[in-house]
Amino acid sequence: MVENRPLLNVITHLILIVGVLIVAFPVYIAVIAATHGPLALSSGAMPMLPGGELINNIVSVVTVERRGVAPFWLMTWNSLLMAVIITVGKIAISIISAYAIVYFRFPGRQLVFWLIFITLMLPVEVRIIPTFKVVADLGMLNSYAGLTIPLIASATATFLFRQFFMTVPDELMEAARVDGAGPIKFFRDILLPLSRTNIAALSVILFIYGWIQYLWPMLVTTDPKYYTLMMGVKRMAASNGDGEPQWNLIMAAVVLAMLPPVLIVIFMQRLFVKGLVETEK
Amino acid sequence: METKRTTFPNSPLPYILVAPQLIITLIFFIWPAGQAVKSSFEREDPFGLSTTFVGLLHYSRLFADPDYLAAIGRTAVFALAVTIISMGLALILAACVNRLIRSGTAYSTMLLWPYAVSPVVAGILWWFIFNSSTGILPYVLSYFGVDWNHQLNGNQAMILIIIAASWKQISYNFLFFLAGLQSVPQSLSEAAAIDSAGPWKRFWTIVFPLLSPTTFFLMIVNLNYTMFDTFGIVDATTAGGPNQATNTLVYKVYSDGYIGLNIGSSSAQSVVLMLFVIGLTIIQFRYVERRVQY
């Protein structure tokens, strides 16, 4: 702070409190809705304070099977599996390709780099139909492979590791070579341990990325067995053909579905910030 | 492109290392993108038995189609509104947090978490809040004489997706603005303060100009976000309706191609969007890479 201005300090806090309230507002409403019985939400005058039905609603969401969606535990498992496979897969293939690009000078290296770079320009949203077709032709619809493998290629993760490897002192590798370490030993015993923080930070970002996927799972799964939580809550919210949707249950499901990544951001804030800032460099 | 001063001797190893990434990229990115380009020049007969080359027909139809031109305008309004609102609010909040010494981190935590909320969940949340029969905001708005029903009123539907998309993006912009603000040297502000510039003047004449690389970077990222990552928000709130009022370009690719099965037109739309992302990416890497060093 440059100078002390008490009035400005008060205004700063006021603005931030209002900001935090605005940001929290929709989730507050969702949490409140999840704590009431169905009747309290049927009129516009929604209660603003929590009720006592939270446990009942959660039990109902988790245990009662609903038409058109998979059991809640299965969707949670699918989301978790999808997020973990995408995280591990992206990191694994990105770190080894970055290693090849930085520590080897092989013919075609430039081409490989550009092919990976191009993926940045091809988000799944602009190639929905042909990608769906490829996955269908390979028989990967309704499978965990179809849910995850097409999302595993990653230019950003590759660039992050490339950036990091460039900052690793050359002497480390020269010393390792003098001591007779081959490329695999050097990677495993020196580079991988050095990359630990980067891997951790990236994992946080990629786990969130995998958990919140919606369009892709919706395209490649028709079998409820492979539905993810994001699809499940959307289907619950949309199934209001017969009467008013059960908002208390939908909101309980929504709160449960967004809890894991939100908790990760809150409790691993430093890694999260590092991961997000570094991947954008 | 640089490598290390010394590299490992050549062997099949580097090819094995890049193979997984490359195979997935070729199969699931480049090949489908090529297919999209190819089928945007072709017409398939109704039974899917044969295809004929039709040149630029799909494109000329597309750009003669008032629906598509309207979708471009609509997407531009949506993208600009979300970019301006979420960046503006984020900048104010980041500037505030940057002034604080002790409580800054606590506020940051409470502003960052919406990043982890899925777009589709953000859509459901705001849909619930604005729901015309049970939502809380229409109830409040009715006291001000506003009759809220985004299922009938196209403008209100657009406002709804703008609010939902901006809300979701504030945390991202906040984080980058805060990082940018923290890298502006204190000494500059201190020098200006000695020359009796007040906080307001210091911000606009010193801090904000130094922040311009961050601002520019965020503008590109936000345009990208509103164009592509808001699919879930649109799908969960309005599904493009009412009467196309929120049918953005990305949602249209999906609804024309995946639901309407109009492959040729959908492919042509995909290619137009691809060109757009390519343009954005080139701008980002040409101009943003050379970040100003303070």
C-alpha cells in the first residue's frame, strides 16, 4: 500500500463483500433449496434461510433410482473415473512428448510440434459430428475409452512441460550423461522428480477439466451405465415433462455434483493458481 | 525452435515418446477436422449412399441464410457482453484485493471457486433462480413491474445466458488481473503518489496501462470462452430458444448437425468456426507471447 486512506479501505472492503456475495448468491440459493421439502419451493417466495430437510434430500438423491438416469453412485464413479483417467493420461502423454521435443533432435521434430500445436485450434465444439463418427467407427461409443481417450491429447500440458524442461539447467543432463545415465534413467531419476510441483499443479486443473465435461459425454454415451454426474443433473433438471420439477432434489444433486472440484480449488488454492497461470503462459 | 545445448543421441526412442500424443491427435483432432472440411464441400444423398462434390454451395447458402447471419450477430452481442461484464467486475475486484495486505487471500479464495463449477451446472443454477414459476428473481422483479419469462421473451433469455456465462468467468479473469496487478512494481505507484497523484489517477495513468498485456490476453481468452465453452450454459438454460433467440454459433453447429442431421451445413459452420479459432490463436501467439516485461 502506498499511503493510508481509511475511507478508501472501507470502500475496498465494501466492494469486495458485495462481490463475494454476488459470486456466492446462486450457490447459496441452491444450498438453501436443497435443505427444504418440495412444498416450500413451489411458490415464488422461496425461503431465504435453511430448512431441515437436507439429509432427507441427499439420501433421496443418492439412494432413489430415477427414470432416465443412472444411480447416483454410478454417475459419481463415472465422473471420478473420467476425471482421473483424463488427468493421468494427459499428463503421461504430454510429459513424454515434451521430453522428446526438448531433449532429442530428431528428424520431424518441428512437424510433431506443429501437429500438437494445431490441437489448440480445434476444440471439440467445432468438430462435433466427424469426431463422433470416428469414435463410433472405432466402436468406442458407450465405453470409458470413448469418454476419455479423445480428450487426452493436450497441447497446453505439452507446452507447460516443454517450458519447464527448458528452465532445467543443461548441466544436470550433461552430468547424468557423464555418469553413464541413458535417456530413460535421466527422465525417471532426475527430470520426473524435478517436475513434481508442475505435475501436481497441472493435475488440479486437469481434474477439474475432466470433472466438468458435458458435451463430450453427452455425445458418446447413450447407455445410462456410462452417464456422468454433469449429464445426470442436467437430465434431472430437464425432466420436468410431468409436473413441476422437484427442485429440492435437483438442487441437492447439483450441490453434490459441484462439491468435489470446488473443494479442490478451495483447499489446494496455491496449486490451482499455479496450474492455471502456468498453463496459459 | 530451441532444444537443449546437448541432446541425447538419436534413436527410435523420441518417436516412441511422441507416438501416443501424436496418434491421438491425428485420429481424434486432425482427421475429424479434415472430414469436416471435406464434407462441407459435399452433399450426401438422403440415403447416405453417395456423395457429390458441390463446391462452395453450403457456404454460399450459409451466408445467404438470414438465420445464420442473425446467429453471428447474436453471438457477437453475447461474446462482447460477457467479456465486458466479467472482465470489468473482475478488474474492480482484483484492484480491491491488490490494495489489501492481510485479508486479500481470504477474499481471493471466496472469489476463485466458481472456476470449478461446470458450465452446465452454472446454467442450471441460474435457470432455477430465473425460473418464471418458482424462481426468486422473477418474484423480486415482479415488484418492479418486470414480467420475467425467459421461456417466451428472447431478450430476457439472452440476458439470462449473459449473466450465467459472466458469473462463471469472473474468477478466471480475477485471477489473471490479480497476477497482473501484483507484477506492477510498487515503486511506480509510490513515485506517482509523491507527485501527489491520488489512487484513482494512479490506477488509470500508471497501473491500467501497464496491465494492458493482461487485458489483451484476457480479451482473447474470453472471446474463446464465450464462443465455445458456453455450450453447457446454453443447453441447460434455454437450449437455443425461445424462437432461436439464444442460438449461438456453437449451439447451432450442434443443433443443425447432431439433432437436425444437416451434415453439409453443419460442417460448413464448423469450418467457419475453425477459421475463427485459428485467427484468435494466431493473434494470441503473435501478440500476447511478447508480453511486456516490466
